[in-house]
Amino acid sequence: MKKLSWPVSYRWLAAGTIAMYTAVGVTIMNVVLAQTPVAAQTATADTTNIPPRRYDIPAGPMGAALDAFEQRSGVRVTLPLAGIRGLSSPGASGFYTPQQAIEQLLKDTGVVFHFTGQKAVTVEPDRVLASVDVNAHYSAVSTSMPKYTQPLTDTPQTITVVPQSVIEEQNITTLRDTLRNVAGISMAAGEGGSQGDNLTIRGFGARNDLFIDGMRDFGSYYRDPFDLEEVEVLQGPSSVTFGRGSTGGVVNQATKTPGLTKFTSGTLDLGPEQRRLTSDIDIPLPKLGAGDAFRVNIMGDNGNTPGRDEAKYRRFGVAPSLSLGLGTPTRFTFSYIHQMADDVPDYGIPWLFNGPAAVNRHNFYGFKDANFLRTYVDIGNIRAEHDFNSHFTLRNQVRYSNYVRHAQITEAKPLGTVTLATPLDSIQLSRNQLAAESTEASFDEQLDLTANFQTGGLRHTLMTGVEAGRDISDPTRLAYASMPNASLLNPNVDDPFTGYTVSVRSIVDTTANSASVYVLDTVSAGRRWDFTGGWRWDRFNTDYTQGVAPASAFNRLDTMPTWRAAVVFKPAQSGSIYFSAGTSFNPSAESLSLSSATADLPPESNRTFEGGTKWDFIRQRLSLRTAIFRTEKTNAREPDPNNPLLNVLSGNQRVDGVQVEGSGRVMKNWNLRGSYAYLDATVTSSQYYPASVGARLANVPANTFNLWNTWHLPYHFESGFGANFVSSRTASSTAPTDPVTGLVKQVPSYWVFNAMLEHPIAEHVTLQANLNNLTNRYYYDQLHPGHIVLGPGRSILIGLKFRF
């Protein structure tokens, strides 16, 4: 493995990081929940001996507001229900006694307080009023991504949040399944040895657009949500905030962080195909410091894919984190994530002409004792934040990530000449072995400054910062000879693996250094108008070598500016109308790979236009979002037909779409969340492939729809029911038709239905059952031009949830 070193040109930033840590630091908290704003009731206490003080606590997350209140007043706050920290507080600004200040912080939130001593107060839901749903919907500031400074209702972009409550209700165990709750996303299969989460957002591939707490999560692996507070999907080009990529959008995984409420929770789930255990422990550390706490999440999972008995997985994860100085001007969080997996990977079934081969769902074309995918992920992070005053906050985050992968996977393809008249039982498949060993590593640094100030009658929220990173990738790919063939209809997983003749196909060594600077300003002109402008400059320098004959070496340096502009009109406090425009870029070495075909190509350029409206109804318990948009890739890469060793920027691609979302409490006992997206994604021009003009972009369904309902039933039962719909998708854009049939190579649409039922069986224990794919639908889930991964069959999982 190549040693990850830091070049001279970036050492100034590392030195600045060390200097900052001597004085200041950052806690990047999770996206918080907004809540039912019903009138709060207060309890009085003798606080007359505590003089009034000036409070400058901005509106935002309740947890942050109460932490600031503790620090300023000296009054300790106790929260019997941890979910209260996720509510939205209106803030408090002025001279107040502690009682007056906390009254302001809890106004119209459905939460009450009572002093248990002169310097101790308990905050809890008002039992007299209707119950407070701490998971109703999200409209507060996304503080896991500090560049987004406005409440989500006032943010001029489509942002969908899948909260922890939905992850728990659906008993989700993969990031992939979490994202099925978001319209406009479709799943793609792995390519080569790059198995892992691969998806398409708003018509464009997003394998490299996955983030953890606002920093890139580059590795190719299957992510487990055991350490996630929620998942945030930001749709539309976002290079001005996230750097390279993000053509269709990005996925940000907001991790769990320590809090000052002690608890122990976990799950134990059992089913015919799966056994899973998780735990989540939060421990305040008052002896270490008043604002110090430790949290650890642990996961173990073992099972196989329903209906695909040979596709197995074993996973383990642990994620400890330590926070220092919560509620003080200077805060630190140290965190670490380790996840390992030992899977028998599934490349599904082959294409046959223009559609999936008509074979049994259980057909597995690999070798059950020879195929494997072993991944080891280690991510260490330091986050810090320092509030100089109510106007300036400095944040810093440093991360080292290491991803190790060992893979040997079988991809089956029809062998010889197959015609429409060939009987299926006579078709033989080659068993191509995709074998690789690789290590990817990243060192990333983010330094951000937030400033709140006024110029005349205009209120500014300014974000500016610098970022730098160093990424390496060193995959070695192997080739096996003399593999036994497989029958299309009756493959034998017990066939002996005979690929003992091994050769090295390639040994790659890639190093990429990146640096960027950005500025974003949101200007509020009164209560009704917000104007946002942003600009970013990125430098991305890649060195690539391939050591196996024919050996090659390439360097590619790209410098690209991107911009974003938006206007928001707020006709009422609970609603907004917006229009935004922005750009993004995709460098040739985006996935840390170059070739003679791409080394001389400048980045692909993208632009988007989006208009929409966002509204909160029924006292902010129900949120509705609608957007209409256009995204264009103005210079898509295409193979040069006159020289197969070259790519050219000669294509144009366009996605026009509409998206509608709703979430929250429809009635007292009925919660709902759902979304629908229509995408018209086509090739609009092509210099060398005119026949592809008008073809749909690969893996982009025209319609996607999801729905999840929960009902509170008598006798403390709670039920859930959901549906997912994905319309037909094609496998390729430039070669959309099969050469034999002349028809478009695509898979049909599908519906999948899921259900849940839970009931408390003790004070701290709940029994939950989840039934997935109720109709046992045979459907095609993840697409690749060379193979198709089937969706799982019907399954049931019964488990216990506990919290003390």
C-alpha cells in the first residue's frame, strides 16, 4: 500500500489546524427536528436571587438553545426525554431572568418546565396538551452540514431527510434501503470489483457523492445505518458546497453524537434469513467536565438475501464518540467508525437480448465457496467549534479514512452465438471472475467561519472557508483462466472452482490532491425576502500510474469555479417560494482513475434551474414540498468512434423533472411521509452517436414513488404500511438497443409493499415485527449493462427494542 503523505503545498493548512485546536474547536450536530408549536406552560420558581442577564440565543435546535441557556444562566437543565433536544426553539434575545429566558426558549413548542431548585430545571412535554410528536417532520437548520444556515423550509433546494424514527420503524439495515424513502433515486449495481452502494440521483450517477457529516465518504462498501441519526438527500448540483461531482445531488449521513442525557438502547432481531443485534449507549461524564459525554454504537448482523440463498453477509460495526464542552463556547467531538463485512456477493442474473433472462429467482451463477467480498472501513474524525460571540463561529473538522477491499465475484454472460431461436436450456454462460484487492485512503480538512451581521437594513449570514484533501487508491486486479461454464437455467453453485491460473491484469497507483475556497452569503431583506449567492474554486490534481504492460502514467490538473444563486419569498411564516440556479463539474479522475481516453479531457460541466415552494400546515405538524427543475450536462463524455482509446466531450444530456413530498401528522393518530418524482431524462445531442439522441439516460425511471404510514391503534399497538414504485429503466444511454432484437434494453416497473406492527411488552421493551415484500414480488432492483441484481423476496423480522 502506498504511504499517505501530505505535500508541502498543503502543510500550511495542517499547521493551521493544529494551531486552531490549541484554542478553539467544532461540534457538528445532527439535523434537528421541528415540532408541533402548541402553547407551552411554565412553572414558577424562586429565581429572584439570580439577576437578569443578556441572552443572545438564536432560533434553532432546542438542544443547542438549552445548552446555551445552561452556559449563560448557570441553571442546569434536565431532559427526561432525549427527543426534546430535536425540537425547534424560537430562541431568546434580551435581558431576562432565568425563568423569563426559558419561557422564551420554550414558547409555542408544546414543552413545559419546572424548577426543582434555584439552579436546576426540568424540561418535558406538556401532559395536559396533545402529545408532542418528536419525530413529526424536519424544518430546522441542518447543522450536520454547516454550510446550510437557514431552516429547511427557507432553503432554496430540494432536501429530504430520512429520520432515525423511520429507520427504526422500517427496521432498515442498509443505507440503500434508507434511500428508498426518497423519490428521484434509483439503485445501480456494482461495476468491476467496485461493489458497494451505487445509486443514481435525478438522472446522474452518484457513487462518489456520499458524505458523512459533510465530508466525502469515498470507499466502495455497503453502509450500515447503525450509527446514523438520519440521512439527508440534497438534490440538484451542489459543487459550490461539496466540491467535485454532485451532478444530481448528494447523500449526507448524519452520525450520532453524545448528549447530556444518559440512556441505553438497542435492538435484537431474528428472522429466517437474518440475525441482528445493536446497542446505543450515551453516558454523561460530569466528573470529567460539566459538558462532557461519551457515546458508543455497536452492531452485529448475519444473514442472507431472501430468495437468493447463496448471497450471504456478515457485518460488524462499532462507533465510539466523545464530546467535550457541550453547552460552552468551545466544543470538541472525537469520533471513530469501524465497519467490517465478509459477504458472498451477488451479481444477480444476466441480460438476454433486450431484457433480463427468464430464470428462477434462486439461480446463483457464482461459486459459493470461492466468491467473497471482504471490506474493512476505519474513519477517525475530530470536530470542533468555537463561538467568539453571537455573531462569529469558527468550525474545523479533520478526518482520516481508510478503506480496504478484497473481492472475487462472478459475472455470468451468455457464451457463444445465441439467437432468438436458441432454447433456454441449451444456453451456457461464461463465469467471468472479477477479482481485486485495494486500499483507498483519504485525509481531509475543512475550516469554516460563520458570520452573522447587518449592513443597513440587511441581515447577512455569511459562510466562508477552505478545504483540502489527499486521496490515494491502489487497486490490483487479477484474472483467472479455465473457469467452468454454467447452465442458464440450472447453474450449480457446487461446481469446483478451477481458476488456479492467476495473472495480474493491472496494478494501479493513484494520488489526488484537492484544495478549495468558498464563500456563501444569505441576505435577508426584511421578513419576506432572502437572497443567496455563493462561489467556490476547486483545484484537483491527479497522478495515475498503471504498472502492468502496457504500462502507463498520466497526470490531470483541473481548476474549476462553480456558483449558486437563489431568491426566496416568504408570503407567510409557514411557507416559502423560491428559485435557484447553480453549477457543478465532474473531472475525469473523479473516481481516482484515468486512462489515455480521459487524461486530456477537461471536466464535464453541469447546470441546474429549480423553482419550488415549501409549506408547513396544522401548526407545523405537516410539511409539503414541491419543486420543478431542469439539470443539463452540457459536455458529456462519449467514446470516439474513430479512436476507441479516446473519449470526447461531445454529448448533451438533460433531465426535466417534478418532485412532490409530504411528511408529518395528518391526524391525531396518523403519521405519513411520501414522495413522488417524475424525471424526463434524455440524451439531447451527440456528435458521434446520433442514434442515441432521445434515448433515456441509463438507470433513470420516469416515475418513482414511495409512501410510509404509521397509525397509533387502541391498546398501545402501532402499525405501519408502505409502498415503493419504480417504473421501467434502461441499461445504457449511448447503446440503448439490443443488436439482435433492435429493442431497448430495459427492465419492467415494479411495486413492493411492506408492513410493520409493534406493541410494548414492558415499561422499557417493545416487540416489533416487520414484513417486507408482502406479495413476494420478483423484481429487478439494481441495474448494470452487464448484469441485473434481483430484489429480495418476502421476509419477516421479529425483534425487541429496549431503552433504559
